[in-house]
Amino acid sequence: MHFDVIILGGGPGGAKAAQVLAKGGKKVALVSDNLGGECLNYGCIPTKTYLSATELFEKIKEFQGGLKISEAYLDWESMKQYKNKIVEKLKKKLEWSLTQSGATLINGHGEIGENGKSVTVGQETHTTDTLILATGSRARLLPNIEKSEKVVTNYEILDLPTVPQKLLVVGGGAIGVEFASIFAALGSSITIVEMGAHLLPLEDKEVGEELRRVFERKKITVLTETKASDEHFATNDIALIAVGRSTAHSDTLIKQLNLTTNEHGKITTTDFLQTNQQHIYVIGDLAGKALLAYTAEREGEIAAQHILGKTPKPINYGAVANTIFCSPEISSVGMSEEAAKAKFGENILVGKSPYSANSKALILGVRDGFAKIVANKNTRVILGIHIIGEKATELIAEASLAVANNLTIDEYNENLHSHPILGEVVKDACSQLI
Ligand SMILES: Cc1cc2nc3c(=O)[nH]c(=O)nc-3n(C[C@H](O)[C@H](O)[C@H](O)COP(=O)(O)OP(=O)(O)OC[C@H]3O[C@@H](n4cnc5c(N)ncnc54)[C@H](O)[C@@H]3O)c2cc1C
């Protein structure tokens, strides 16, 4: 069959592109070997489902406001079943909305024809005018370390038959600290091994240090500037490898389709995600601009709108919030203090306010965390906002608007906040600079 557009990969990027194109009147096929992609099946959704149980459990244990529950415990089997139910429900919903939009769903693994003008799934070859590559990324392994019953990635850990007594987490990035939070609450004794100087090396240093402080209070061992050794592997029941993502098949695609790459080996695209081959677009984790479900989705939307002949506003990646759902949660947008210092020297302002000074946090029994604002001393424009603490991943939405619109600390401060809310913690950080 011939299509106007074939999309390869049914994660958040591919699914969004399919919906926008179908609604825009294009004959579009979404070829997917696992609808929902990494996000729905092994990433965002399963981990956040587990975290909803573990966080609630920890809150119940710690809350001192009169709640009495005689027996609360986490049941791993029930957690897995609940996770499967949520994934299935969301998958059905996605399938329904794709079909409703008019997109054709083709289940199976697609092989791209030589010039990117056809895709073969099983015995059937489909031709296309335009191809969108949305094949995502996979867990990266360490050289010389193979997966086994004892060495797992973000896939296998979701369905471990039992909760390990001792869990080694190799990599203190977003994925590593989320799983450490889950399994610490489940009762595993956790050791995190991170090569960088602090946890979450891509985040503001103080945030990584605060997370370490809280983790250590929870009896999680954090070893920074440390490489995982044979001894680490031998002394733990299970090792989770969480050392980043790879797009293993991208080399083959690049060669086969004659795509150009940048100095980091990523496929070069325009702001509209179009490659040097005008009929080929690359979006999401495969494009590698930001490894997030919501950027993948927006990139899918942008590529689709461009194919429909529109000129969508490109993503300002510098103003995209990063969210990490460990306990306590972390989120950030814009420059860290270190990055701002590197660019502007001492010409920056830093305001910080702890959750312990926030009345809602006190009511909720929350004591850890802070919000931090980094601004340019001359222009007073906000360069970055960093939050670690309760609901940080929700509070960042307002912060991103401020950074995306180059608000000054004075403008941010003029915006009234309700009371008592956790959101006042960011406003209080800002007030420090007024
Ligand atoms: C543990 C974990 C937690 C995460 N948590 C979050 C979070 O909370 N928030 C967030 O924003 N992001 C999170 N992410 C990142 C997020 O999952 C990814 O950024 C997002 O899924 C990328 O979307 P995508 O559309 O590029 O591709 P993917 O979601 O990777 O989907 C690509 C799909 O294409 C399929 N595919 C590949 N090749 C072919 C082929 N030849 N034929 C057919 N199908 C093919 C793949 O099997 C896959 O199903 C998390 C990731 C992990 C691993």
C-alpha cells in the first residue's frame, strides 16, 4: 500500500506525529513493534506507577499529623499487577485515539527500504512519500558486562520475581536514582556507584548534594567518583545498569539513508526535524536533542506540522524543564549555578529558599529540599530555576514559563501566589534577590 507518510516507531514522538498528520488529512501509517514505546512500556509510566506506591508508603510511615494505620506494607506482586494494568489501559487508549484520528496502525518490526521510500513489515512492503524515524533509544550496557539474571537494565528490573536484598545501581543519573528510590522503599539495601563528582551530574551541584544527603539518611550508600568494580557486582544480588541510552541502530540508518551527522554523531536536522534527505524526518530520542517523552511528542508535532506545510515554532531546548521523579523529586529549567558562573563569571545572582520555611511543606510533614533561582546580575533575567523537594515536578511548569519568556526576578516576584502552597518556595527563593 502507498502512504503519504510512514512513521517508524510508536513511542510518544511517533504516535503524536501520526495523530497530527492523520487529522491534517494525510494518509499515514504508524509502524510499531511495541505501541507506546519506551515511555509507556518500560519508562515514564511503569516507574511512576511504582513511585506512586513507594512515595505514599513513605509518607504514611513518616506523617505525624494524626494518621494511624496499623499495618502498611508494599506488596511487590500487587505493584507489578497494578503497573501492568495501567500500561494496558493507556495502551488501549492510545490505540483507540490513533485509530480515531484516522491513522493506520501496522504492528510489527519495520525494515526500511534503501532510499527511505518504503518500509517492509513481515511479508508486506509499503511505499511512502515521506518517512519519519521515531525509533527511540535503548538501555546502554557497560563494555564487557553482559545481561544475566543478576545484571539487568530498566526492562528486566520492572518485573523481577522478588525484591533483591542488595541492589547495586550503576549510574547516578535520572534512571538510576528513580529506581534507587523505588527499591529503597521496598526494603532493598542500595549502593549507587556514580563516576561523576555528584549524583545527577547534569543537574545543579547543590541539588545532587541535597539528594545525596536525603539518600544517605534513607541508608542508601552513594559512591561518587567511583567506577563499578567486580567486587561491587559480586557483593550485590542484582546490579541495575543505568549508564545512559544508546541508539544502536542509528549507525546503520545513517549509512543506509545517507544522513549527515553532527560532531556528537547525532543525525543533523533543521528546526523542523527534517534531515538532509528532504523526505526523511528524525524525532525523539533518536534525534537525541533531549531524551524526554514530552520533547519527543512536541518534535513529532513539529515534524508533522511541517509536513502539512506549516511553519511551527521550533522548540527552545534551553527552556525545556527536566524532571526526575526520585524521592524527593527534582526538576530544573535553564542554567545551573555552575553553568551560569562559567558564562557570566561573578555577574550572577543566586536566591535559595528551603522547603522547611514553607508553611504547606510543614503541614505536609515535608522537610527536605529547596528551590533555587539563578539570575543575571545586570539584566536581572532569570537564567535557571532548580527545585528539589515535594511536587518539584509539578512546580516546574510555572518556572519554565518564566525562563522561556526571559522574565526578570522582579517580574516573577510580582506574580501573586496562593497561600499556603508549595509553589511559594520558588517565589521565596526569588524574593531573596529583591
Ligand atoms: C526508566 C525510564 C524512565 C523514564 N521516565 C521518563 C519520564 O518520567 N518522563 C519523560 O519525559 N521521559 C522519561 N523517559 C524517557 C522517555 O521514555 C523517552 O524519552 C521517550 O520514550 C522517547 O520517545 P520516542 O518516541 O523517541 O521513542 P521510544 O519511546 O523509545 O519509542 C520508540 C519505539 O519504536 C520501536 N521501534 C524501533 N525500531 C522499530 C522498527 N524498526 N519497527 C517498528 N518499531 C520500532 C521501539 O521498539 C519503541 O517501541 C524515561 C526513560 C526510561 C528508560
